[in-house]
Amino acid sequence: MDFSAVTNFVGNMIYAALAVVALWGAFCVIVVWRRVGQTRFRNEEEQEAFLDSLDEHLTAGDFKAATEMCDQDDRAMSQLALLAVTKRSLGYRKIRTLITDRFQRDVLSDLEYRLSWVYTVIKSAPMLGLLGTVLGMMGAFGNLASGQKVNTVKLADDISFALITTALGLTIAIPLVISTAYINVRIRKLEDLVGVGMTRLLETFKAVLSGAHAGGEK
């Protein structure tokens, strides 16, 4: 089989692989970005307003209203509060452990899993570009070593292919590196915000459950 035909075929495959990797990386970034946005409150003031309303229901012992309030909200803090309300019979310590584990497993681990695909793309794109570089240089040196008159057009095409694939690999990876850095900042803000909310929620639950226990002893 003609070596030139083989390199052309592999070159086209590399272009196709770079396109697929780029699309997959962009898709994963968008999914994670939206997921973080859907999971957190926009700011601490908005979360505090939610917790103020929740505290009123919990303090009044109206667990049904608290459940309905949380059930209509898909954000992490709301779902953790819903879990705490529905599992209140377990007691304060078990509720604290339960919602902490659930936040780590269902929210943070899910985001880390989605980000792992982006990191895979970041590593894969330059490697594909490097493979194209190696193939392009192999073609160029093969042309020079053929012992025949050098085909300058073919030589230029091989060198161009080597440079283009390298550039494409870096063009895909660099924006994804910047995107993941910013997403990680948003995840840390999410973690801090939910941590503050969980602390307040648990304090309220501790007071409510202690009051209920004291009331039962009277």
C-alpha cells in the first residue's frame, strides 16, 4: 500500500478525532457550567432568604409546609433541607452525617465526574496534535529521503499538516483549561455557600428537635 495514501487517511482520521474531542469537551464544559448554576443559589442573600422562610416553618413545627417549600426547589441546599426534614426522626447527629454524605456523593462527586471528562479532553487534544505532528514530519522526511527530486508541494503539505494539528490540539486544550479553572472556582463557591447553609440548617434542626424532645418529656 502507498505510504502517502496511508498517511493521508490517518491524517483525516486525526482531523476527525480532533473535531470530536473539541465538541465533546465543549459539551462537557457547558453541562458542568449549567449544573453548577442549577445547583447553587445566586448569592448568599438569596440563600439566607430561603433559610429564613424555612426557619419559620421549622420553628412553628409545620414540617409539611417546609417539605412542600423544599420539594419545589432543585438546588442543593433545598434538597438537603428536604432530606433533613423527611428524615428528622433519625435525630440530629444522624441527620448531620446523612446530609453531609449526600452533598459529597450526589453533588460534588457528580460535578467531579463530569469534570473528569473535560480533563481527559485537555490531555487528549495535544496528544492527537502531537501524533499529527509526528506523521507530518515522517511524510516530510520520507519525501526528502526518497532519493528523487523533492516534491516541494508535498513537502509543504506535510509540514503544514504537522503544524496545523499541533495548533489545533493546543487551541482545543487551552480554552478548556481556562474554563475548568473558572468552573472549579464556582464549585468552591458552591461548596462554601452550601456549607454555610448547612451549618445554619443544622443549628435550627438541633433547636427544633431539642424543643420537641423537651416538650415530650413534660
